[in-house]
Amino acid sequence: MYQWCFIGGHLALDLCNTLSWRLDPARSVDRLGSATLLADWFEAATGARARADDAALERVRGLRGAAIGLIDAHLAGEPATGDDVRTVHEAWRAALAEARVSDRLPLTETVPADRPVPYLALAVAELLRRPDLSTLRRCDGEGCGWLFLDTTRNRSRRWCDPDDCGNRARVRAYSRRRRAT
């Protein structure tokens, strides 16, 4: 059984990371392959049991794809596609339509935790609406593509997991140095 991994530092990034090895089409794996897997991941990520069906799964996958597209464009210093912006914005507005607003400052919107689509739409919008996204990173691991917030003191984090992609990179570098001598 797959062990869910939460390395993003934000729920929206952990959602994006349910697409493993996304930069390597030969190895790419969608960890949200069914409504049951969506419910399992959502419970592991939030602690709440979600009501997930095939329609929710497709909407979450669409939201995930749009969030990845927006983040990739941001990291490349390019404008985002209109479709990605529209998908995230429409999901956010739909979530706001059913959200409750806190009665204390700062004002925050919440939806029932068992509703994965609006819950995740609020999380994605919260991340992408931040004025400072300078800590947002993509793993340097070849083909990985996982996303994370670099909260290290000197902003030097390069890999999703130093024991996974980081170790592979160090082994490749060691092999290149050995071959060169």
C-alpha cells in the first residue's frame, strides 16, 4: 500500500504532489486514481473523512492540474494560462458561495471538512493569493516535479526529500566524479 507523503508545507502543494514524477511521463503516477483514493488521501492530509465520488474526483483533479499550471508558470516567470486561472477562480468562488466566515479576525472562510472540493479550493486559493510566494520551490530531482515551501533559514532547500531525490542526486554526482578520475 502506498504511504502518503506530505512534504509541501501547505495542503495545496500536497494536493499537487499527488501526481508523482509528473515531469517524467514514463514514470508519472496519479495517486488520486479513484474516489476511494481521494477520500483516503484527504483523510490522511486533513484528518477528516471526505465524501468523495467520481464527480468530486474529477473536479479535484482539474483543480490540481490548474494549480500546478499556475505554480509552474510562476516559477518559470511566465504568465499563467487563462484556463488555469479560470479553473482556480471558479472553484474558489464556488467554495466561497457555501463557506462560512469566522466571527473573529483575521476573517477566514471554512467549509465542512468532509467536502473535499470546496475545502481544497479554499486551500489552493489561500496559497496562490499570498502576496509573497518567494519560498515556493519545485524539487530539483530529475523528473520529480514535487512542490514545496522552502522554510530553511537560508532558502537553500533543493529537493522534495533529502533522503529521496536528494540522495539520488548525490549518488549521480558521486558517480560522475568517480568516472572523471
